[in-house]
Amino acid sequence: MSRKQSTPTSLKLALAALLCACGLLLSGWAGSAGAQTITVYHFNPESHSDRNLVLKNTFDQYFQVSHNIELQPVDDRSTFEGLIAESPPSLFIMSDWQFHQLEADRKDLIPYLRGLKDNNDTFHKLLIGKGPLSPQHATVAVSGTDDYVYSLLGKMRLNTAPLPMQQLRLLTVPKDIDALLAVSFGMADAALATENSYEKYALLYRNEYQQLKVLGTSQPQKRLVVALFKQHLPALQSALDALVDMDQTPNGQLGLKLLGLDEWTQLKTTRHEGGQP
Amino acid sequence: MIMVLRLLLTLYCAVILSSCQSSAPLASDTGTFKVLVVNSNSTLPRYNVPGQAFKKMMGELELVQVDLAGDEHPIDTLQDTINANSINAIYCIGAKALGSIDYLGGNTPVVYSSVLSWREFQNRKHFFGVTDGVAPAAQLAWFKHFFPDINRIGVLYSETTEDVIQDAQKSAEALSLTLQASRLNAETREQKIMELLATTEAIWILPDPVVLDSEANTITLFELAHDKRIPVFAYNPFFMDLGATLSINADLATTGRQAALMIQSLKQGISPDNSIQFPAGSNVSLNLRKVQQYDLSLDSDALNSVSELLDH
């Protein structure tokens, strides 16, 4: 009798133990999934990529305080786009120009955060030189990638004759100030620089600035965007929150300054809500 | 008979001379433009980085590449290479490459970069180059960009860098900076340093063999500046380890790209605008701990130009 009774009891105990084990396994899996590192990829064709190490160190120092997130700067566009093609549960910091090129093919890629500087999400690039460019050959110092630069120059509002696009030679330099100095010191005929850099140059080098002229102005350019695949939004919320909070700590502010930003702001109308970025 | 021999000798010389000239045309008859790239040692980033950037920009031009790393007979190697190829232009990376090509002579246009002793070659015909360091005027501009409140910059120099100081004085004036230049000699070294530190807001280090005459003296200079909470601005990231606050040095990839543009000009039959160019790109190293320790006013907008941050 006791043996007959003991069998169901044993089964119940075994079942309970199994359920507990499954529960533990499931909770362990969930815990480990929650602890998985979220990667934030960064590539910006608007600026040179010689600063990847300093960006990674600074961002990771900020993220490590309370988040399981890492920055992974990417050297070139094809690698960056190859990563996006795999649709990983990651965040992508990129230029607005590049985002608009990608969004046509990837409808599920949504912009979520926008960089701000001086409460402004827009900037212009200026073509600056000492005079009109020679139609035979002209060197333009630039800090962006060739494809981005040609795209920008092609749509520029010019104050001079049309640019000799076929004859233009690009000298890629690390920074906008380098590009402006290259014009002042005769290594280039013109520089492509943000209006902010040009204003800084005016304060910095009054004599040289006075010899420079704005030859053209780009279309308004939106600042950096943080994009993600819509389906990954819940899993990436903690990383998005960490980015939004960057302006609250010195390390976070440092990371933002390295990107030329003051803060991130959440886009009010994103495509997944039926609006436009 | 003697007249005939003289005539034959003259003709022979003329043929030899004309063949020598035709061995180095600006553009070959076949339409291809062949560039000899001579690297002093491609295992070192100082030479490899500009070489890679150069190659990336050259596109369809045909390159003949020679790496002189470990080569004990570089002149023979280069002579054989030149004999075996119709070379239209030469790009030398580093002093070993340039010195060897210079020894061989010839009329082929030469472009060079990453050569510390570039001044030795600046007056050679057919030689075009990118200097080794960022222009002093550009260095001063960067200092002001990061620290707009610093107006008086002290600099120690000797006879070796006197011409640099003369140019820098004009540049400093254009930047609304005051350059406090103090000439050093061995006897009055420490006294001069202390006098300068008493009146200046920053010290600018130049590549001067008298000022930086020994490791010990260089370290002492940095220590004295640190004791007075005076930031040191340098021309090489090496000095960041000694306690420099800011360093501006040439971006090596950009020098390779500048060399490529010079070669492209030569291909088009155009002499580069300047036979000697300063590096157009810069790498910026900043020590944030020093900025805080010395309570310096840093323009935070300049941070998006930083390539290397230390001690933050």
C-alpha cells in the first residue's frame, strides 16, 4: 500500500524537480540573454576614421559603468553595410546621408536618435577657397570619404561657376581645420568644412580667414543618427537609454564631444510610428 | 684621322647623352606612367602607412615597388630595378630610400616623404617633398584652437632653430599670440628655463638638438614645467609620456596622399605648386588629466579633432 502510494508521490516529486530544473534553466538562459553585450557600430563618412581607437576607449569607459554595451567603430563603408545586411540586434551610429541611402532597401531599419549640437540637428558644409577654382585642375582638402564628398559637391549651391568635377582632386585630411589650414598654406585650392569649423577658423586665424571666400554651400545636412532594426527595439532599449543619458555624466559628455555633439534626442516621428525621420 | 675620331667621339657622346635623357621621360611613349616606390622599411608604420595611403590613391598608375628593409646594397638593388623598368617618377619613403636614389642621380622626378633630413634635399632639381613635421604656424593654430585663453607661449631654441623661430614669430602675431622665445646655451640652460617658466603660460617644444640635448635634460625640462603647472605643447606623441599636455604631429597617411597628388601632377606634365609641402594632416594627442591638474580652459568643441586621449 505504501508502495502504491509512494509511486505517485515520487512522480510528483520528480515532476516538481523537473519543473524546477526547467525553470532554473530558463531563468538562467534569460539571465544570460539579458547580459549579452549589445554592440553599437559606428561609421561616419562625413569624417575621417583615424579616431576609432579614442572613440572606442571613451565610449566603452562610459558604457562599462552600468551597462553591458560596447562601441565598435568600423573603418570602411562596405564593412559597415555588410554588418547592417545581417540585421543584427545592434545599434548603428551613422551619418544621415548614409542612412537615407540604406533605408530604401531596408524598410525595417529605423532612425531612433538624432545628434544635437547647440540645440540644432542640422549643419551645412561649405566649400571655401581663396578664389574660383581652376577648370584645369583643383585640389580640394576634405575630411570625408570620396563618395560622400562628391555627392555633397554635386548638389552644392555655388557662388561661382560650376565646379570642374572631372578635374577635381581630393586630398583627404583628418579634420576640417586641417583642410582649412591646407588652403591657407597652399597645399589645396579649396576646403570642404562645416560652417562651425569655418567660424572657429575665423576666431583662430583672423588674417588667413579674411583671405578666404565661401565658394559654395551644401544642402542642409542632418546630424548623426542612431538607427536599429525595428524588431530589435525592445532588446536594445537599455542601450538607447544609455546613449540618451550620455550628457548626464562627464565620460558620456566626452564621448559626445568626440562625435561633435552635445546630446542625443529621440526622434518624435519615426517610420515605425508612421511618420518621417 | 684625328678629326674623324673627334667627330665619332662627339657623335657617340651625343647618342649616350640622348639615351640617358630618354630613360627618364615625364610620360612614356606607350602612354603608361610607371612609378618606382622605394620604401626604406615597410615593416615600420612610419614608412608603411604613407606607402599604403599612396598606393590607394594611385589608381591605374603602374607601380614598381622596392622595400629596402634589411637591404645592405640598396643602391645596387635600385640601379637594377631602374635598368629593368622604364620609370617615369620615383616616390621615396624615408631617408634610406631618398639617400640611395639621390646617390644614383638622374633626371627622373623624385617625390619624398618621412625624411627627417628633408632640408638637405630641398634645393635638388626634380625633387619634390612633404616635410616631416606639421608647419609651426599650424601647430600654433592648433594650440590656440584647444586653449584659446593661452596667449603667451614660451619656446626655447638655439642657433639650429633660429629660422624656425623667426617664421613662428610672424605666425604667432597673425594668431594674436605672444611668442616668448629664449635662446639657450649649455651654461645658462636652467636659468633660462626658470626665467621663461616664470612669465609664460605654456612651453612649446621644438625639435632642437640643443634644447633636447639629452634624455635627462629633456625630462628635467618637463619636470620643471610640471612643478610650475605650465603645460608643454609638443611636436611628437613621444613627449606625451614625458608629461606633455598636447602634441600635434603629422598624419602619415595624409603625407602619402600628398605625395600621390604630386606624382599625379607630374604625370599631367604639371610641376607641383610647391616643391616642398608641409604635411596637410595632423594627429592630435591630448592629456586630459594635465588639463584638469593645471586648471586649463579647454575649448570642448576642439575635442572632435582629438586622435588620442590620455589619462582620462
